[in-house]
Amino acid sequence: MEGAVHSVTIEDCKKISATAIESVDAFSSSQIVLSYAGGRITVTGSGLKIVAFSKGSGAFAATGTVTGVKYASKAVKLSQRLFR
């Protein structure tokens, strides 16, 4: 899935869907943490429920009240920065 086109769509703050998702790292009714090739996505809200996730296709969907989406880049390893 490396290099797959990534997108996130939120509909009426009640449904969120994403593509090119590699894994669901953590989830609760108030937070879902997803990994994609560029890093992590943290979805916050209330009543969050994962309704679909396919590791093969990278398709993800959840319902509930979405109040925030935060992206975090993958950390570059120190050795990669030192030995360019």
C-alpha cells in the first residue's frame, strides 16, 4: 500500500472515512488512532464506532460525533538524519 493515495472525508460530523490506512492502533468511543504511510491520524469525538476497516484495501469508516482530526508525521530516526 506504500504510495497509495490517502484521503479523509467527514460527513456532517457524523461519519468519517479514510483511504490508504495501514492499521488501527487504538480505539475507544472518544478516540481512534490510525496509521498511514505518512504517519498517524487521531480522530476525536464521542460515540465513535468503527464500522469498516480493510487492511488489504486500506479502507476505513467510523460513525459517531467527530470533533477533531489531528495528523502527526512519522518521526525520522536519528541515524537517518546523521548518515544522509
